[in-house]
Amino acid sequence: MKLRVYMNDWSINMGIVGFLNILKDTDMEHQVVKKDNYIEFDSEILENFQNYYFSYFMKEYDVSERLRNNIQYNLSYLKKNEDKIKDIMKRIKESIKYQGDKVKKFDDENFKLLKEKYDAIGNIKSFDKFDEVEKLCNECVDIFKINHINEKLTLNLYKYIVGDNYFGQVSFFNVAKSSLDLQGLKRVMYNDYLLSIIYYCKLQDYIESNDINSFKIWVEESLKYFSDEVKAKTISKNSIKTIEKILKEINKLIKKEKCIVDIKNYLDTLDGCHMCGDIKGIVDNYTESDFVPLAVSADNSRNMYWNMDVNFPICDLCKLMLFCTPAGATLIRKRYITNEENEFYSFVNMDTSINDLCNKNHILKINRDRENPFKELIVNIVEENEEKSRWQLENILFVEFKASVDAKKCKMNYLNMPTYLAKFLSKETKILNSIKDVTLKASIIDIILKEKDLKFLINDKLREQIPNIVNSNKNSNKSFYTSSTDMFRTINIRYILSCYKKGGLEKVDDKKLKAIRYAGRDIHDYYVLTNSENKLEGIAYRLLNTAKVRNKKDFMDIILRLFMNSKKKGDDGNMYSMSVPMVFLDAMSEKDLDFESIAYAFISGLISNKNEPKKNESETGEVK
């Protein structure tokens, strides 16, 4: 029987991508037909799908490979930092010991070999013995590559991570199944997720053949097979309860000499899947064991449902797609987030086509080690035709989630693209790319995708830079110059974004913003010239505080005093009092520029490095 799975909400779409990734990994993807909004495949492909499934995840969570990469990273670092030999040897020893302690529970002989080697690694204190370290590390990795060791550790890692984030204690993730080996887990998966679908498809094939005699024989044989397997405890009663119930009812109809039409009518009366709407009969209620990030324990949460009706049946095929979601998601570590959870499983949802969906998520996956993979994906999209890329961005949804069954929580972010943001990203990538600080750039992308105001990031970053004002002038710190310029570019991005939000590119005119920054630089230069740069720190803090609470009156009071007490060399060489630029009037009226843009632009000039170029270089880094 041919099975079709249509694009649906993001969880099913993530399952479709995962299903295709699993088949692609075992060169079976060619057996799936990909149309614009659905995939189609023969049910026979599911008869060995448990093998494809575990083959994929055994590679994805390979412990020996992860350990090898960790050791190689540390050894590469050691080559560049020979004086760190003690710390790195300790780190490598602890990595091997952490995994070795798990080996001790089931293979004492190999554990003793590991212990001997990682103890030797821990005793090395000189870089002269680097070759010996490398040899010992390779020998440790070789032990972890032994089939039964790597298999056990990899399966435990897979079950812990995927179970906690996606499915809880369902099926082989249950602690009662912890003693099963790889073949045992495959058998459980086949029984729990594949068997009902396979028998349902065979049932439909017999109905289509219209051969009641053959159908009768098959039904009786199937029921006997289920009975024997349950008695032998190779199949749990719960795994076959829906398909067995259907076959028993059909068997009764056949014994009453009912025809195929009567059987079809019976099947039509069964509950259908509320998720796909295609399959009837082999359904169960949708619960957290199907997909932890979205579902809940229905029986314990009746008050969350309309009329306390918790009935939401989904079919076994949709369950299978949800079971493939871990292969469709991409784990991203947001290293620029330091004060909260920074690891998320991410997915890019689109309603264009299956191919687009797979391609965009593939791009996300290959860029997952970048500072902000979403930015790389957006750049890839906007490199296409502008109109097409804008349309794609408007119809894209970035999903991030991090669930934990143990902690009973799930953090989820939906990042969609309103029209103004799609226009901005399709036209203004130049100014984003001009920011040199990759961590700052990643933070900016993250914030604008969440449609939050950049002013909080700007305030925090400027506050971090203020203590460097004096040092930057004395030492000509080039890194601070870059950060100061990047901060103005961030302020400019915030301003341009607000223009797009109000109506479009024709409203963007950042000349006033640059004039305010240059005014801040003039004040900065005067204080440096008069050896009063130590006062700049206090002034900058006061200005930042007024900006944070939108205290326009105190801000303008500080500005007026600054300009009244500052002087600038004129064309004739004499010093003249500075006049307050008229653009500061916008601080009160906010006609063309909002108050925060004015305040932060001025502060970015006030704390800038004396070596920063002024008029001859644009704020996007282009020489004019």
C-alpha cells in the first residue's frame, strides 16, 4: 500500500524531514517520492525501518567519535599552548575517566586497561612527551570503539538525550527496557511504532483485492501470530491492541458471511486521526509520550481542554513521523547567551515544498557550529532573487525548543517574519555583515528575530565599554575601536528597523544620527585635549542612566552643560565655544529620531577611540 504524509504543522514537518534524513543516511531516500506538499512511499519500506532508524542515531550519538573529537580538540590546543600541558592533561584524563566509569559497570577487564592509560596521561607534565600522549589517547579511543562498549554507551546517551527532550519514558525509553541490547531495542521499536501500520496496510491491500477467502485466511493467521507472540512475551499486548481489535471485529464479520463492502463500512465508522485526517482505526490519544515539547498528560490536564474533552486521537503513522523528529531538528548552542539556557533544538518550518523544507534545514544543520546559524540561512535565502527571498522570509518560521521530562519544563521560541523584517533582511544584509564582532552580530540577529528592542542590548554593551575609555586613549586599543564602531552600527540597525516598521526604506535617513555621533566625538576630543578624559566615564554613565529611564529633561541638561563648557578649534586657529547641534531638538519632540537613538548615538561618539576615523570613512566600513 502506498502511504502519503502531507505537510502539516511544524512538528509533523520536522518528522517528515527526520524520516527523510534517516532514509538518506542508509541510501533509501530514492524509495520516497517527494511532491510539493507530501511524501509518498510503499509500506514495505517500514518493514526494516527500525534498522535504518538506529543506524542513523548510532552515528549521530557515537560516543567513541565524540570522545575522539574532544581529545583532538584538546591536543590541537596543546600544540599552540605548550605551557598549558598540566591543565590539558587533566582535562583529557577526566573526559576518558567519565566514560570509563560507565564501562566499569559491564566490562571490568577493559576498564582496567583504560584506567592504566588515563592515569599515565594524567602523570605527564612535559610537552616533550606529546607523542606519548597522542599514542595513549589513540589507544583509549580504540578501546571505546570495541563494538559492545561503543554500542552500550551510545545507546544510553541516545536514550537519555532523546527521551528527556522528546518522548519521556515511552517504549524502549522506559527504564524497564534498560537492559536490552541494540537488537532488543529494534524489536521493541518495530512492535510499538511499525507493526500496526504494516498490518493496517496489508489489511487495506486485501480489501482492495476483493478476495474474501484470502482475506479470511490472512486475518486468522494474523490473529494467531499476535496471540502466540504475546504468550511468548516478544510482543506486548499494548503494542497490538488497536490493530488486533480491528482484526477481531473483521473476523466476526467474515464469520457472519459479510462481504468486503460491509468490512469497508465498518472501517469507516472507526475514529479517524485528528492530525492528518487520513487514517482510521489505528489511533490513540495524543499525549506527552508522543511529543513532549507540545503535548501534555491529557488525563491530568482536563481543565486545559474545552469542555474537559481530552479526546484527540492521532494515528500510528503520525506517531511514527513524530518519532522521527529528533532526526529533523538541529542542536544549536548559542554561546553568546551566558546567563540562561543556551542550547536549543531548532527547526525551520516553511509551507513552500518538501524540497525547500529539507534544503533549508540542511543549511541550518551544516552551519550549526557558526555563531548564529539562522543568520547563515537568511543570507542563503536573500542571495536568491530579491522578490522570491522576501516572500520566503515572510513565510518562514524558526522554532527553538528545549524540553526536559525530568525537570518538567519546556522552553520554546517561535520566531516568525513580519513583512517589515523580511524587507529589512532582504535589503540590509550589508550593514549586518559590516559588524566585525561575531558575538554581537549573533546577538543582534537573535533579538530582531524575536522582535525585541535592540535598545537593551545597546545599553548593556555601551555600559561594558565605558570603563575602557581612558585605557583606549592611552593604549590605542584597536579591539575597542572596532567595538565602538560596531555599537554605532547596532544603533543604526535599530533606527533602520524602526523606519521599515513605520513604512519602508524611503523613510531611512541616518545623516542626523551620524551628526549626533560626530558631536559626541567632538566632546570626547575636547576632554582628551584638556587632559580631562578621566571625567568622561562619569558623564557617560549619567547619560546612559537617563537614556535607560527615558529622562529627557536630565539628558538635555547634561548635553547643554557639556557643550557650554567645551571648546573647538576654529578655521583661524582660535578656540570657540561649541554650539549645541539643532538635531538634539529631536530628543524632546522625537519627530525624526526617537530619544534612545539620539542618546545612544551621542554616547557611542563620546566613548569612541581617538584613532577612529571621522568623515573619511562611513559607519559601514566603506572608505569614501
